Amino acid sequence: MRVWIVLVSILMVSYGCKDGKKYHDQKTDTQEKTDTEALGADNPYDQAVLFQKKINEEFSNPKSSPLKKKDLESFNGLSFFPIDTTFSVVAKFQRTPNEQPFFMPTTTERMSQEVLFGVVSFEIHGKAFKLNVYQNLQLRETEEFKDYLFLPFSDLTNEEETYGGGRYLDLTIPKGDFIVINFNKAYNPYCAYDEKYSCPIVPKENTLDYAITVGVKDFKNSKS
């Protein structure tokens, strides 16, 4: 399970958005294993329940929360769409090994150095989609995050029900040619909560002409 603790030694300084990524918190490994075993790691519904539980725990903790102080004081949990397992898909994973690294723009002047790692192809409700999946060059040099992949996307819920800048998903490099993508675990970049964070901007090619009505909603929905 992903958490929001930053590894300062491998990231840019000053309010970095963790390069749009979440990290493993060594302090919660034991409890996380217990929760995962209890809920069923391979069940997409249970995965979504665990995701919601963990992200609310992180946001409630002053040491790991991206919330501004005034928002943290009144925080009672994020707002989520109802869990819908039809948005958990098995996607075809096509690697792109010859791609050159590039600098992905962020919401600040900082650039996030990424490489296009692969393309995922899948269907939702009978409609076919493709999205690019990226790997951060800094993270791939670390043992803990060498298999981490970054999937930013935007969809038709943006600006209305979800954050206008799109949302993120965390993935792990699969062993084969298929990968499970559970959109119920889509989350907002940190800049959705505090504009001082620097978060990668969703590439235009990762725009879905469809409403992904699962995952975390815009923060304004949590405060209303």
C-alpha cells in the first residue's frame, strides 16, 4: 500500500509533490500486511477499501498530511466516489524500451525527469482506451522504488467532481504483458490541497474521453 511519506534524499527540495508519487512507510509494514491479509489482496473491492482507509490515515496525520493547517484542523476524511469494481481492469502492457528520458512539466518551475516506460490498453464498459505509463529516473535508481510506475490521467469528471488537474495512479512493473489497473485507487496530486506543492502535469495524451467515476473526489467535496 502506498503512503505519503517523502524520501527526502531522492527528491527535489521545497514542497515537492513527491514527484506525484506515494512511498512505502516502513513503520506501517506490519499493520499493512495484516490489513491486506484480512481484506484479501487480490480482491479489487477490498483493495479500494484498504486504499481509502490508508489515505485517510495519512491525511489525518500531521507528519504525513499535505493539508494546510487550517484544513487539517477540520479534516474528517476525503470524499470518494462509490467503489465500482467495473473500473478495475486487466490491461495489456506494452513496454517501450527505446524511449529517451524527458522533463515532465509540473505546477511550478521544477521539472520531473521521466521516461515513457510503456503503454497500457484496456476497456471500460465496452470502450477501448490507451494510456502512457512513466518511470521516474530518480526513483528507479533506488532499491525500494525501482519497480515503481507513474500513471497520471485526466477524464471528464475533472473541474466538476474531481480535481481539475487530473489524478494519479501508482503501479508496479508487471512480470508479464498484463497489468491490473484499479481506478478506485485514483488520487489527487498534493497541489490539489496546497498550491505550494510541485506536481507533474498530466500529459495531454493521457486524457480520457470518459468519466472515471471512482477514486478520490475534489477536495472541495470533502469540505462541503
